[in-house]
Amino acid sequence: MGEMSIMHWMIVIAVVVLLFGRGKISGLMGDVADGIKSFKRGMREDDVRASPVPSPEPERQNFQPKPTAEPSPSAQR
């Protein structure tokens, strides 16, 4: 009693096709697909807007310490 057999599904599909027609169903599915594509495009655009723009790094100066003056070996005598 609670199961839906193949005959039940065939009757349901036949009624849906008779009520809406084949053209309306395919048009409806196309509209659903367009809606999904539009939603994904909008989400992608929101991600692009939400991501912060990286600021350029300041130029790093090449800092090289001056060599320390070490006494020469001949000066230590």
C-alpha cells in the first residue's frame, strides 16, 4: 500500500505531461538551469569583490653592514 510501483510512476508522469505539455516542461527545466548559472555567476562576483586587494609591498633596501675594522696580525706584535 505504501510503495510506489512502476505503474504509479508512469501514471504520475503521464498526468504531468498532459497538464503541462512537453514544451512547457523543457522550458521550465531550461529556466531552472539559467537560474542556477546566474546564481553561480553572482557568487563568483561576490567572491571577487569580497577579496581584499593586496597592497604592493614596500621596496626593501639592501642593507649591508659595513665590515668592522679588525686589527691586522702585524699590528698585534
